[in-house]
Amino acid sequence: MTVETHKDYTGAKIGMWLFLLSEILLFGGLFILYSTYRYKNPIEFHLAAWELNRVIGTLNTLILITSSLTMVLSIYSLQKGNRKWSTSFLMATIFFGFLFLTVKYGEWAAKIGHGIYPNSPRLLGRSKGEILFYGLYYSMTGLHGLHVLVGIFVLSAMLFLMMRGKINENRSIPLENSGLYWHLVDIIWIFLFPLFYLIT
């Protein structure tokens, strides 16, 4: 019985890593696309990047880094048999996820309020490079935001199962796999942040 359980856990881990690899390939392709367009339109990308709010970008980076820490602490606490602390840290992770989306929504709303969004008359009146920059900005940060939202739902499901005792110190793999996904979401943002906010 012990051997079978080990195999199931190993399979779950391998399956999660394969899924994460597919996500890396997806965003990797987008990063290559961004780099290609930036190489062809350096001045336009520079001008567009200066219009983004670096304070907000930095704040969201700190929020996600903190959420990765609370995710690690949740898994560690569960493995040590402290389900109460694990639940608390997991709730904190979910909160930081919502906080990230709230800040990102505010940033998007500000840009849209100024008439800067895909196919808007104001944006179409700008250079081709700036149009490309904002097209990539909205598509890549939007896709990342969707991954954050999915991660929140997954972690919420883990929280529900933990409260019902179906995830515990003897069955922590589901939470660990969810943590791997969450860390991937954080890492992707670590790449998005300098691409759009810092490299000018």
C-alpha cells in the first residue's frame, strides 16, 4: 500500500511539472515576441514604458513575493502537522492574490480612463511601436492576471479541503502542487515587471 501511494504522489508531481513546462513554453514564446518587437522599435517602446507607473509595478512585485513566502510557510506548517497555521498562511496567500488583482485593476482602469487601450482612437493615433507595446502589455499582463485568478480558485479549493481534513500532514501533495503553480505565477511576474516597467 505504501509503495502504491508513493507512485501516485510521484505521478502527481511529474504531471504538475509537465503542466508547468507547458506554461513556461507559453510565456516563453510571448517573451521572445516582446523582445523581437522591442528590438525593432526601441525608441517607441522606451516612450511607452515611461508612461507606466513603476511604483504600482513595484508594489505588485512585493505583494507576489510576499505571497510566495506565505505559500511556503503554509506547506511547511502542514508538513509539521500544524494545520491551523497552515490554513492561516494559505488564507494570507489568497488575500495577497486578490490584492495583486485589485492593484492591477486600478492600474488598468487608470490607463483605460486616459484612453490608452487596444484599438482606442488615442492609441491608434500613436506610432506603430507604441501600439505594439500596449498590445503586448495588455495581453501579457492580462494573461498573467488570469493565471493569478485561476491560482486563487485552486488555493481556495485547497483551503476548503484542508478545513475538511482531506488535506493534512499525511496528504500534502495537492497543496504542494498548488504551491508550485503559485510560484510559477510569481516567477512569470518577476520577468514581466522588468520588461514593462524597468527596461526603458
